[in-house]
Amino acid sequence: MRATPTRVPRDSYPIAATALAYDPELLLDSPSLAETSAAAEHVAPDTDGQQILFAPAIQSRVIPFDQLTSATVRESIQARIAQTRPSPVRTGKVEVSPRRNKKSRPQEGQQNLDFLNTHDIISTPESPIQCAAPVAPPALRLNAALLDGLVIAVGATLFLAVVRLVTGDLPLDKHALGGYAAGLFAITLAYKLVWCFANFDTFGMRVTGLRLVDLDGNPAPATRRLLRALSSFLSLGAVGLGLIWTFADPDGLAWHDQISGTFPTFTEE
């Protein structure tokens, strides 16, 4: 601590507030600084035998800017930046091969966990028919419908005959054709309602050996017969699509069959 060199002023100590900054090169070149440095290196040990552990720093610790701006340093700095800089992102169309759906095959002796109860899954929808009675084939049902249509045609003929007797002629103008269509619809509806309220099968079904039952196999009540009669107009009004649905349905049921919950089957006899 005693051998530490003292502050070396230029001319006097302390420095005035308006004095200029020191020039390190002039200080190092000055004879007073050189003598002080040499004296610091050859300081006699303390009388108590204590020696200096660290030699005083003579060299300047300030790195001049000229060394940082040299060509060699700049090239080394640029090389480091180039190494640490991330590579640019590649852009372009990448072709990916389609994945193949490879089904994993269980190993021999390995059991599969049945979470979805695959053995209980039904591939086809369950039939709404809860009885063992078969549904009448479309051909037989068509025969029954033709016989009922024949009865309705007889009733329409009688209606025209009455009009002919009352008016003396059958007009064919626009109003008359509308009246004929309304009369034919009324006769058809009345024919169906008579059998519904009577809770009997129609004439065509009885002749062809058919009977009307519900989905449980019981004789259809009057309310279901009435619903079936009204929904049959829907099957006919949709350009006959409700009747054609018989060939697409797995049970062979038409629209009015599904709406009313009834279907024609064979008689027990």
C-alpha cells in the first residue's frame, strides 16, 4: 500500500477546474512518470518484513479505437456475424407423398379393447314392425287399389248421370270441369271415410285377402285408419312418390303406411 505511486500532475497539485485533460502519451513520456515507475518496481521492503503482493499497473487499460477499426478485426467480426446469422427460410413447392392408411394389425395373442361395443352395432336400421306379420307385396296391394278405384269410378259415373238428368247436358267449360274434379274428390274421400268410421277393411282389400294391422300386428283402430286415409292423399299428391317409396323401403312400406303406423298383410285364413 505504501509503494503505490502517487498521482502525477503536470505541473502542480491540485489541478485547477479549468485545466485540460491529461495526454496519456505525454505522461508516459515524461521523465517524472518514468522515474516514479522505476522507483515503484525497486521499492525496498517494509521494515516489518511485509512485501507488496501486486505490482502497480503501468500500462493503460483504455483500448484505443484504432485497434477496433483495423481491417483484421472487422473481418473477424463479420465472420462471427455470418456464422451466428440464421439461414434464410426456403420457399417453394414441396411435394409430399400421400400417406397410406395402414391398419395396425394386432399381434398374435393380443386382445383388443372394445370401447364402442362393436358386437352390439347393427349394420342395418331396426325395422319398426314389431310383429311377425309379413307386409303384402306391392302387386297385391295394387290389385286392391284398382278394385277400390273401380268402386269409386262407379260412384263418379252415377254422379255424372245425376248431373246429366238434372241439367239435361254435360257442359265441358272451365267451371264445369272444376266442378267434376271437386265431385270426384268428394266421392273418393267419402268412400274412404265410410270404411274408416265403420272400422272395416275396404272392398278391394277384402277381395284380395288382405287386412290392415298396426305395427304390433293388432287390427288397426278407426283413428289409425282415418290417418291412413288422409295421408294417402299426400302419397298421391307428391306425383306418386309416396307409393314409389314402397320399392325403396327395406320393409316395403309407403308414406301413408309409415305415417299411420299401419300396413296391409295377409288374412289369417
